[in-house]
Amino acid sequence: MRHYYARVPTADLQERTPEYLAAAAASHWELGARRAPGHALVRVHTPSRATEGWDAPHTIVEIVNDDMSFLVDSVTMELDRHGLGIHLAVHPVERVVRDAEGRRTGFAGTEIPAGHSVVLESYLLVEVDRETSAPVLEMVTADLERTLVDVRAATSDWLNMLDALRRVIDAIDAQPPPIDPEDVAEGRALLAWMGDQHFTFLGYREYDLVRVGDTEELCPVAGSALGIVRNSPERTSASFASLPPEVRARAHDRTLLILTKANRRATVHRPTYLDYIGVRKFDPTTGEAVGEHRFLGLFTSSAYNSTPLD
């Protein structure tokens, strides 16, 4: 118990009874008794003495997950989207031991039993505005689970997305696109700057520009999806297909970069529309645009604090 509440301000603890604090911690610990590797456990409930043997003045959100970046920000962002005010957050990170079937056998010590592994786990408990509607609680649970899938995808593919950016830059260096050299140099510089901790990469996918009948479609390259887009397969680029014909025609513009905002809000890190950076691919012989490398993410605070001249 001391370890679980070690980082919670004393004033917050004094506002709650010892019985409540013990029951909340025990409930959370019980939730994490068994967890499959790579999966999050989520429970959103409003305990009562009649249903669970203890009373809670607020609705309780319990999450057990591998410790990773953006976890707390993304969860609180999703709860805010549901209009649920936050009253308390408890977030110990524990080194626990689990067996091959995901059963937790204790805290990590000096000796790890054969067939067991040490897992760095995040135990996140959030008290939010009281809600007793079962459909609402189920909806919040499902949305939190989807958010955690996105967080896991974005963080686990972080290095892969940086590698994709480096490959794009290397390809530009090896065979500069047959367009304005100043445009190429400026675009390459921006991509390199983004990779220098000025952009939080959340998703990537490569597309080929393909003619289908009388129209053209951006078709995803199989196996290229990373981050938040790898869990949402698509046969064509929905955002491209929804554009008016005169706008789709600009896919052939002889410019290297497409810089805009995506039409979806981020589920990871910050509650704002995603930044969309498209890098056109060109046929080296004809000079025609033949596809796009698409990066989705958010410019970092360092980008917003820098002057445009820099």
C-alpha cells in the first residue's frame, strides 16, 4: 500500500478513508493478476457495497499495461473527450514477475524462477465523475481499449517510423526527384529537421498512385503501415478518394512535400488534429508523381517554440 500510493499527495490521501484506499488498491492489484503479454487490462466501474463490497464516491478507471510513453496523457485525453472530470490519478510503475501464462507471481527480486520473466508494468487508477449507466461505462471501456492499442502501436513502431523517414531521405539523396532543386533541398532539410526530435511520429504508410478505370487512386503498399495506421487496413486512401477531382489532380504537382492537417484527431499524446506530411514519389524517367510516403503525427513543443527563420 505504501508503494502503491507513494507518489500521491498527502492531502489527496487524507480526503479518503483508509478502508477506501485499501479497497481501491486491492481491486487494482486483483485486476492485474493475469495479463497476456502485449495486451492492456481495462476496467471502468462504480463500486458499491452491494456489488463489490466497498463504496466509491466516483467511478473508477483501472488500467494495467506495459509501461510506455504517452500512456497517462492519452488516457486522460480520452476521458476528457467523454466529459468525465478527473478527481485523482494514481500511477505506480512496478517491476513484476509473470509466468509463461501471464500469471503474476510477485515483485521482481534478485532471482527469477525458470520460465518466468520480469515485466515493467504501469498500474494507472483514475477517479472520474460518477457514472452508473452500464452502456456508458461499456463505451468508455471500449474507447480506452482502442486508445491503448493506438498508444502501443505508436510507441512500438517509433524506431521503425524513424527508419522509414531515413530511407525516404536517403532515396532523395541517391536520386533527387526531377523537380526544382531548391524545392528538393528545402523539403529534404525539413524532413531531417523533423527527425531531429521536432516531430512525434504516430503513423506511416506508403502509397502508389494507380489508375483504376477513369480515375486514379492512392493504393497502400502492402506491409508498409506503421504506428496508428497499421490497425486500420484500407484498400485505398480514403482521404484521397474523398477529394474533389480538381484537387485529386494536384497529386501530379511537381512539389516534393504535402503539408496539411489530417481529418482525424490524435488519440495519442495531444487532443488535436494530426499533422500530415506527404512526400511524393516520382518516376525517375518521366518525372511524373507515382505515389506518396505519408507520415502522421504532431510537431513537438520545440517546433512551436522555434522561430520560422530557424
